[in-house]
Amino acid sequence: MNDNLIFTATYNEANNIPNFLDLVLKIPNIDVLIVDDNSPDETGGIIKQYQRKHQNLFLISRNSKEGLDSAHKLGFNYAKKNSYENLITLDADLSHDPNVIPKFIELLKENPFIIGSRYMAGGSNEMKFLRNSLSTVGNKIIKFVLNIDSDEFTSSFRGFALNKLKNFDMNEVKFKGYSFFMGTVYLINKLGYKIHRIPIVFRERNEGVSKIPKIEILRTLKNLFLIKINKL
């Protein structure tokens, strides 16, 4: 077992997962865990083929599409149970550059939590205009309402130094869907840990379609104001 666990969740990523794995599995001193939600396009089958050559690649196959929040909690619990020093999460569609992972690993030596930011100097968001606008405005609203020193709340490109986050438990984040990512940052800040940011470039996926339902925008806003009401 290595010190660092790289985690991603998949659903219908058959066209992206080979390139993702080719990049990630080149990184030294890492294990890779993938939670696949019974992808109809046989994403899980491709991962199993890679497992024949890579003993540091692990797959959890679920029977149905259970959601990103529960998949990330499963990854967190797996990392804690197996005593990994660091957990790094990212998307499998190559919108996040796996080549940045070594930088996360290096910075986690000194920082308990790191988030890849599209909205700080050096970062950029290459989403199409409407999604880019919604994401930009949404993150500004979250920052204003929660009054947290961060310009990024919804990116899933994150690093957790598990030995430093002594009292952090991802299972305590009760929000579902994409609100879960905002809720995780809120909990980490509430526990007194700094939100350390590094710039990333977020790219549009080359293959497949986005899994973000439009209702998630409204759900995130609702949950944001629930947090604010609870604080008051």
C-alpha cells in the first residue's frame, strides 16, 4: 500500500477512463480507488482490464447510480480504514489535469486541506459560457453568504491530509449531490482549518456529457441559505 490514495467516481466514462488511468497510474507512490455506479457503457469492465496490470488500482462497483456525495464518502471511509496519509479527489473526465496531483501531494505535507481553484490568479474555467457564468456567480454568492476566505467551493479537485484533519469526518456532511462539495468546505472551515487554494485549469470534457442536473443549482442555493439560517 502507498501513502496517497487518488479517488474518483465514474458513471458512463468509458471514453475517458483509459486516458485518465494512463495519466494517473504513472504517478509514483499512489494507489487509485474508483467507485463506479454500474455504468451501462461498461466503464467498470475497462477498469477491470487495467487492474490486471496494476496492483495499485482498486474498484468498488455499486449496483445502481447512488450519487457523488455517497461515492466520495465511500472513498473517504476507504482511505481512513486503510490508513492512507492523503486522499486526493478529482473528476475522471479529464476536466481536472491529473498531472497536478504531485503538486497536491507535496503541498499536503504542510497543509491539511487543499482545493483546486478556477477563480484565483493563475486558474481558469474553460466551461461553455452559460455553465461558466453560473459557476462563477454561484461561487461568489457562496463566498458572500458563508463569509469564508476562499473563491472556490464547488470544484472536486481536492486534497485531504487525513492525519492532520483530526476531527474532520466527511460523513457529517448531510447535503446530497453537488451541494455536498460546498458543505465539505463549510465543515472544514467551521472546524478551524485553513482553505488552502492552488490554481487549476478546468477544461470541458472531450467525451460524454456533463452529469450535473440543472436542479442542482437550485438545490445548492437552498442548502446555502439553510446553512446561513442555522448560523444565525
